[in-house]
Amino acid sequence: MKFGVVVFPGSNCDRDMQDALQNDLNKELVMLWHKDKDISAFSKNDCIILPGGFSYGDYLRCGAIARFSPMMQSVIDFANKGGKVLGVCNGFQILCESGLLPGALLQNNNQQFICKNVFIKHHDGPALKIPIAHGEGRFYANEATLDQLEQNNQILFRYCSENGVIDADANPNGTARNIAGIRNEANNVFGMMPHPERATSTALNNVDGKEVFKLLQFN
């Protein structure tokens, strides 16, 4: 599987993602400039990643301008044809703005930027320690959409305690139903607020991010 990481003006995690994929996970990777359009070298078995950061300075709304970049027009077409796309933090916001994922990311309920390690879990799996760094990470959707996400098994990760308990105390930003990440119905577009690329190095004493990439089947 080959990876492409889109570089937007204001991105600050594109190189973190590059380092994690190339050096910690030994993946083939190409950096993609936001003004370019050509991703013909990628097949639907490959993956395009929208990294975290503050694309276009987060003017208007987070991800609202990036959604209209030339590269994103190609990424949307790529996703609609079955190609894999992962959005992390600001990338998740861009996926929601572009309509590739439902819902929206709103300002944290404490009205503050949050940067710390949290725990998330995938269904009945173990709790994974993954960093978050966001001011607008509170996932919101109407009740019908949330119910549909539940019924279709589209909730990828939920915030939990270190012991794997999913409750209000483990919810860092007020997100609906402790949701930390979701996927689309076709299972090829994935979005999450926590940063797995910041947890793949033994130098940081945390490699739980590697488990996230395994769970997403990015092998």
C-alpha cells in the first residue's frame, strides 16, 4: 500500500505523518501539494491522508477553505471511486466539510484548546494512548445520524478511560457519544481527532499509534 500525504498551507502535522509512515511503519509515501491535482499514480488499494494542522489558517471554519483546494477535488473523486482516505484532526474536519463523512466538528465544550494524551478504544479492543491537540474537536451530528452510525458500525473509536471505560469522565471535549473517530458506510473513508502519527516511536515511549494503523488495515 502506497500513501500520499496532502500538504496544505498551515498544516503542521504533515511531516509528523511522513516520519511515522516512512521511518516507524516503513511505508512508501509521496507528499502531495494542495495546488496540484494529479493523483493518477494512486490506486484504490492505496491511501491518501489529510493531516492535522490549521489548513488555510482555519479561517471561516476549520477545513472550510481546504475543502475547495485543487487537490481535494481529486481526493473527493478518489474516495468516491473507492480509494482509501484518512483524515486526522484538521483532516477529519476537512472530510466532514467535504461531505465525505457526516457530521461536523464544533468548538470544545470548555471553549479551550486541548493538548494532552487521551485513551481511545476500537469496539471491544484495548484502550490505546493517543495524543489530541485541537480546539474544535467536538463531534456533532443529529440523533438520526448518530443512530445510523451506531447501527452501521461506523464508529471507529470512542474516548475511554485508561481501563477502557467509556463514560463522561473520559470525554475530553464534549463530543457526542464519546466519538473520537468514524468511517463512511463504504468503509474506505476514515476520520479521527486523535493523532496516531504522534504515537509510533519508541523514543516517545508510546507506540499505540501503530495499533491504530493496523486496526484501519493500512498494511
